[in-house]
Amino acid sequence: MEGASFGAGRAGGGFDPVEFLKQPQTILRIISWVFSVVVFGSIVNEGSINVDSPELYCIYNKNDDACNYAITIGVVAFFASICFFVLDIYFPQISSVKDRKKVVMIDMGFSAVWTFLWFVSFCFLADQWRKTSYRVHQGADAARAGIVFSFFSIFSWSALAVKALQRYRLGTDMSLFAGDQFGSAPNAGYPGYPTGSGVETTTDTYQSPPFTENMDSNTKDYQAPSY
């Protein structure tokens, strides 16, 4: 975006919801949000089963750590997607360059970390599902959904990290935050008053004050009285 600051234009501009929803970053936010819902929702609803006992176990090889890890990662990603979605809406209204930079850096860092955590989640769940020795009928689809959408989340969050990195590299155009009356150079002064062209015109010539001719004529006709 030409003349942009970290991917957004001048602060105070109008908000177009249609254009906002068409942005790749917005689409990735929504996709990541949906993936997180599928992961923690499927495990919460059908991720616990009872095998030869009334006690419930995690469907992934009876390893409760696997279920708890995936649920935690999914819930945090769910709320983070909402928060960053709101920040994306509010981002063009941020007038401070430093605040915009902080938001972009937080987005980039969080997305990169969650890309790694989703990778760990995929490997952890897939390994525990592979080690599951007992036959699982109920909840098998939910277990596979947790693995598959953990895998998909790796790409969605890595794409968000790349988009944030691109916004960070764009930097800022300081002319967006400088008034039109100031010079572009940091030491430029205020513009001076306009000066004339240097050519004397009829309007610039000196005109004698009024009543001068009458005063001269009266002075010449005056005679001193004789005593």
C-alpha cells in the first residue's frame, strides 16, 4: 500500500467493512478461529471415553495431558483470534507510529509462537493416537478432527506470522503524520510570508497624500498684513 504505515493509511480514515473482510489477513483470522473451535470443541465433547471402567479417560491413549494440551492451545487461539480481529478493525485509527509498531510486533510474535505450539499439538496427538491399542468406536471422528485441524492450524498461523512480518517490513511513511504546513526535512522551518516579484507596478508607486495641492496653492496666495 503506497503511503501506508504498517499496512494502514492515515489515521482517522473511514472504515469499509466489505474491503476489510476481503483482506487476506482477515480471512486468515476467521479460518484460524474456526480451526481452534473444531480442535477444542471436538475434544471437549467427545474426547473422553470409558474403557472397561466407569472412569473417563482421554481418547488419545488414555493420556489426559494430550487432551488438556490441545484444549488449552485451542481455547487460547480462539480468544486470541477474536482479540486480533478487533485490533485489525481498530488498527487504522491508531495515530501513534510506536503503538502501531507494537501491535504488529505482538501479532508477529504471537502467531509465530502459536505456529510452533500447533505443530507440537499435531505431533503429540498423532503420536498418542498411533499408540492407542484399544478399539475406539465412540469419539474416533473427534480424535481425528483434533489431529487434522491441529495440522491445518500450523499453516493458518504461520501465514498470519508472515503477513505480520510483511506489515512490519513496510514500516511507516512519516508524511502521513506530518501536517501539510510543515516541511519534509526535520530541520525545516515555517514557510515565510510571500514576497513581491521585484517589479514595480503602478499600484506600488508612492502617491502623495490628499489635500497637498490645495495647501500649496493657499500658501502662495497668502500675504502678510501691513501695519
